[in-house]
Amino acid sequence: MTTTSGHPAGTAVRAAPVPARLRPGDLAGLAAVGLRTRKLRAGLSALGIAIGVAAIVAVLGLAASSSAALLAEIQQLGTNLLTVTNGQTFTGQNAELPATAPGMIARLPGVTSVQDTGTVSGADVYKSPYIPAGETNALSVDAATLNLPATAGTSLAQGRYLNAATEREPVAVLGAAAAQRLGIDRIRPGTRIWAGGQWLYVTGILNPAAYTPEIDSAVLVGFPAAEKYLHFDGRPSEIYIRTTPDDQAVTTRVDNLLGYQANPENPNQVDVSRPSAALTAQADAKGAYNTLFLGLGAVALLVGAIGVANIMVISVLERRSEIGLRRALGATRGQIRTQFLAEAILLSLAGGFVGVAAGVAATAIYVRGHHDLLVIPARAWAGGLAAAVVIGALAGLLPAIRAARMSPTQALWSI
């Protein structure tokens, strides 16, 4: 007697064995064993991933750190500084600002401070009169008002600035770059320079001016002293204006009126600018270089992916006996495929962690040398690790599928 299924009556039907599940811990152990047995090859393959991830983390970290430092600097200096300079006439010659321009600008509503400088023409600067005439170091002599540093966004590094007494005497204050080019790093009694055929006694050195770099390369003297000793005509060439802090509407309104207020007869011959906008544009220009380096990092990741794919293909060929033995002991194709895919991902992930550490270290070294803020955005390290995982999965997918398709008898053949 038989049943409808074709088995004799009373005969027990033995169910097919269910393959053991490959737990995550077992999978990680298998993947790690496969990599540990080929340390040198695995390390070289992971190196490409590490270089690419390090480049991505470093580029994004440096960009974020520079941006944070720039924003902090802008916040400290404020965005309410405007500058007025003499432009050009219709014939292409340098225009002149009226001597009354600073006073007229000071009458605008919302203006809190107005300071100005005037370029002294024909006054070259030397450490001594024995310096050859051609070695001027590209320095200028400017007449300056008494509250210029605070308005222009700089301060004294050492010494004293001009005051009501010294502005009438042959006394000078050096910008940061001017002091460096003249070889003056400290104010000592009797320190002097030769400018415009006249000895000027140096009483102070300014800190670098981020908003007004023209002051860095200038030798500043008082307006009365410039007129008396250096034959200055008394006309301003650059005017620095501070408006009401934290009020962009007021700053924009003053910006729109400055040309007409400084030179009502020829407002088109006046150049008006906002230095904070120039710093922001400078940061945007650096973004192009960041994109270039990110592209180089992507190329390094591509090279690393090829290396991972190569080592996984070779690993499958070398481990055919292992694959055949595991299949014979009951491992499914899915488990074989998962094992080799996990090896590729683990290899790439190891390179990713090394790359993140190297990128953070490189950023920290650079930031420390430039005294910036260290900022590593989450998208830098998380994106680097995610890219490593994706690359490992893509690079190991084809070798894993190839390993899974091997039959036990084919895999156990000696090679």
C-alpha cells in the first residue's frame, strides 16, 4: 500500500537539512580570517581606499575650518565697514576726492565713525638714506587720522599710535608688512626711517589688517606733519566708514549714498566697497580648489576600488578548495556570496577608518600651524566611511557572485 505521495505506507519522510544560519559574529570572523592570512596584499589594497578617504576628509575639514575662521574674523571685525577711494576720470586719470568728503560723509544718518588716509606722492621709504634708490620695498607713505586703527579694523602690536601731539611731528607708525620689509620687529628709543628725504621716528607697529590690507604696507604719519615735512596736498585718497553695528539695512543705505555724498559733482569718480564682501568672495574662490582636491580623492577611491576587486578575484581563485569544502559541509550559495562580500566591505572599511584618522590628523596639523579653528564636519568622516563601504560592496560583488556559483565538485578540483 502506498500513499498518494508515492512513499510506502508507514515509511517516515526525512526532511531536507536546514543550513545553519551565518550569524553576524561568525560572518565577521570569517571575513577577518580571510584578510589576516593575506596581510600585505590586503594592506596595499586598503591603502588606496585610505588615501582617497583621507583626501576627502582633509579637504572638507580644511574648508570647514577655514570657513569657520573666516566667519569668526568677519564677526569680530563686523560687516559694517565701508571704504571710499578715488576712482578715475573719463580720460582715465586718477580722480581726487574733495578735502571736505570725510566731513560730508560723517553727516549721513547711521554713520558712527569716519577716518581717512591720504597718499603722499613721491615719498619713498628706506631703512636709511644709504639704501639704493630702487629698493623701495613697494611701501607708501600715507597721512592718517588719529582714530584710524579702530575704524579700519586693526590695532597696535606694540608702541603707540599717533596722537594730537605726534601728528604734527616727523613721527610714523608702521603697518605690519611695512615693519617686516624694513626689518623693524621692535620699537626701541630712537628708531627711525628715511622717507621722502626726511627722518621719521617710529613710535608704533600695527597688527595685520584683514579688511584693509593697504594699511599693512603703509607708513602712517599725521596729516599736519605730512603737509609740513613731506609737501602733502591734504586731500584724502581713502575714507573708512563705520555704520551702526548689526544693522545691514543701514549699511546698505549708506553704501548707496556714499558716492553722491563724497563727491556730489562727480559721484561716478568715487569707488565704494565693503571689505567683508571681498573676504566672502575669497572664500568662494577657494571652493574651486576644494572641488579639484575632492576630484583627486575620488580618483584615489576609484583606484582603491580596483585594488579591492583585484584582491577579491585572486582570493576566490586561491580559495577554491575552501569554497568546495564549505559547500560540501552544507554552506549555501548565499552564505558563500555573503562571506566574500563581507571580506571586501571589511577591507574597504579598514582603509576608510585609516583614511579618516589620517585626514583628521592632517587637518589638525594645518589648522594648528595657521591658528585656525579645527572643524571636522560630520559629512566628512561619515561620507568617507560610507563611500568606503559602498566601494567595498561594489568591488566585491562580482567576485562574491563568482565564488557562490562554484559547485562543490568543481571547487574541490586541484588547481
